[in-house]
Amino acid sequence: MRNILIALAALLLAVPAAAQIIVPPPAPGAALPSPEWPNQPADGDKGPAVGGRAYQRYRVAAPIAVLASFDQVARLNGAPGEASDVATDPLYGDTRLTITLASFNARQFRPIATLASPAIATGQLIRIWTKPIANVEPRLDSYKIRLYSEGNPSSPGANYHEYNAAGLIREGQKNAEQRWGSFTIPVSAFTAVGSGANLSAVTWAMVTMQANSSAGMSIAVGNVELVANALTKAKFVIGFDDQYPATINYAARAMARYGFRGVLYLSPAVDTGRTGKLPIAQVKTLHDYLGWQIASQAYSTENNVGPGGIESMTADQRTAETAKLRNWQNGMGLSGGGHGSYFGNVGPTNMLTYPMFRNYRSVRAYYFGEFGTVETYPWGDPMRIRAMGAGEFQWGNSTVLFSTYWKNHVDRAMSQKGVGFIVFHDGLSGSMSNWRPAFDQLLAYLDANRATIDVVTVDDLEVP
């Protein structure tokens, strides 16, 4: 045995020892290769995600008063047969108040009690809660909130202020079953019926609902609440999606002349440093020197379906997408990513992907066309902030971009003491002749009305 060991030792000594493999370190400042970053930028800033904190959700504002309590059928005055308590996904307690309409008949939903002390509604907001169950879009014809300062739910009287929220609900929540969502409407947007209500002494509210089809629709409803308007002066947010250099370059120069700052929604692994997109160095300049907010969009993909699409991922992978994006922003020293945006076909009504956005403080949606009431603050729904698309996809090279669409949006914000919100893609590239002059008009108009409206970022509102 001893001879065998000696022979084995001699053999090992005779064979050159396996050389230690030494990998030379990357050159100073060079980016580490990563499958998440197929294109390395010139300044080598694309590295692996680093640790950081994802913000929790925005706090929902407490109401000043509940003008109508809609938590169960037993708390309705003269409940119509279309109302029922359903033990599924309740907003309050253990059941939800659900309305199923299978006719063209309007139905009234009245509380059993009025406020003990009248509430001052002037200048404030009305918040409603709804959850579409089936066929709300396109079958909800009207969802009218009525504010009363006289009478009672048993004998309402003919004098009240009214607002039809059907358009808000249909556009914001669509047709199939969705999550509970809220909408806020400035009291100034309500119109008087009869002699109207005394808005300085509102005591209760009613909802009237009507379908435009007898084929059937179902919707769950919640309370009608009075919420304090946090704004004494209108605000305006100018946002930019998809990192188009020509548009950002023009906008940054033009806005800097007035000291205005924008909100840039970033999709780093999709856009940053790619051909035809902003380089990371310029994103840092916008943030560090011009004070722009760098908000969140997508991380590795903006597709909802197909290979690598958001809907093809597991729930854990979707959660990781937002976590990696937030961590990357922290590593780059970019602030403002606690506020995000939906993208592609991934939106607030996509219930498969919606949970991935819950670690944001708030999320912006993109609306086509105009809407009668601008956003409010507190947000109508912090997870579905309504922003008007600037018009690249709906108005093209319109000659009335400013005079009809953008100016009207500013004017509504000022009259309602709300938040005007507009989002650009690549309209300012110079390819459409009317866009840059219209943008210049928009900025000049905002500047001329500084006494009644401020240009802000979302962080200015949420993280003052």
C-alpha cells in the first residue's frame, strides 16, 4: 500500500498542476455584460439592478362627509328590485351592493339618512366608487349624482345639483368585471336643476342609474362622498413617453425658457441608450440640472402578449419587472420613479397584470380625446390618473391643436381648480408642422396665467 501511495504521489508531481483561471477585470468604467442590456451605452452606465426601495401606494383621502351610504340593500330608502347584496369582493363589510339593470327604466338609489349637520360643498370634490361586473361599457346610459340641501330621501324635491358620471365610468372601467375604482368630480362641474341645491349646506345625495339596453348590465356601487379639494390653484403636468430625442430636445429647451419642468416616463431596457432614443447621460441632465421627474414606465418589454410579453410572465416575474426598474432608477440616482404609467395594452382594466403596479405610489393612464372634467387632487383614483394624450394618434397635424384641444384643457383645469395633464410621444419632432408652434403657444399661455395655474411634476403634488 505504501508503495502505491508513493507511486501515486510521484505521478501527481509529474503532471503540471491545473492552472488557476484568472479572468482579467474589465477596463475601468466599462459596463458589465448582461443579457438584460444587449446594447451598452457609451458611458457604461447599464449595470445589474441594485438594491433599493419601492414605494407603497398613495394614501386615499378621507372624506369630509358621506352624503349617501351604499353598502347594502337594507340601507337604501325604497330599494328597487334591481339592487341586491352579493357576497363577492366587497368594498365594505362582507357584501357588495350590486345593481343589475335589464330594462330602459331609470332607477333611484337613495340613502336612509341625511347628514346631522349640513356640509359645505362649494369648491370641494364629490367621490364615487364603482365596480363594473358585466356590460357596463357600452350599456350604462347614465349614472347621475344629485346633491340636495333640502327635502329628504323619502321626498327629494325638485331642486338639486346634478352630474352624469356615466362617461367617466365607461371609459375608465370598461365592460368586464374589474377592480373597485373611484372617481372624483369637482362640485363646480355639477349643474343646477330647478333652483339647484345650496352648495354651502348639502345634506345628502342620490344616484339615478339607467341602461341604454334591455340586454342586461351589472355594476357594484359604493358611497357618495364629499372630499376636500387640496388645491387652491390649478396645476398642469406635461409628460413625455417613449424617450424620443427630437421631441425631448425641443421641449426641454422651450420649457427651460419659462422654468417649467416635465415628467419623463422611462423604459430603460426597452429604450434607454438605443438607436433613436435618449442616452442615459441626457436623462441624467434632465433630472440633475433641469429638475425633471423621471417616472416609471416598463422595464424589459412594453408588450402585453407574445414572446416575453407581460401576460406571458408569471406573477412573480411581473413583480420582479417593477422591482428591477425601481432598483435601476435608484442605482442611477434618478428620482420620481415611485409614480408610474401603464404602457402598450397593459392598463388599469387588465386584471391579470394590474397587481404588478401596486408597489407604485400612483400610476398614470393615457386617454384619447378630451374629457369634460380634468383630474383632481387628491386624485380621482391614484391608480388610474387620467391624462389627455397630446394628439399624435388622434388629431395628427391639426391646425387647432392649441386653440381647441390644449387650451381647453388648461382652461378646464383653471375653472375647476384641478390638474390638467397632457402626455406627448413624438409630436414635437418637427415632422408635423403645426406641433412646435402649438407647443410654444401652450407654454406662453401657461406662463401668462401663472396667477391661476402652476406647471408642476407629479412629485410636486405627491411629495411636496
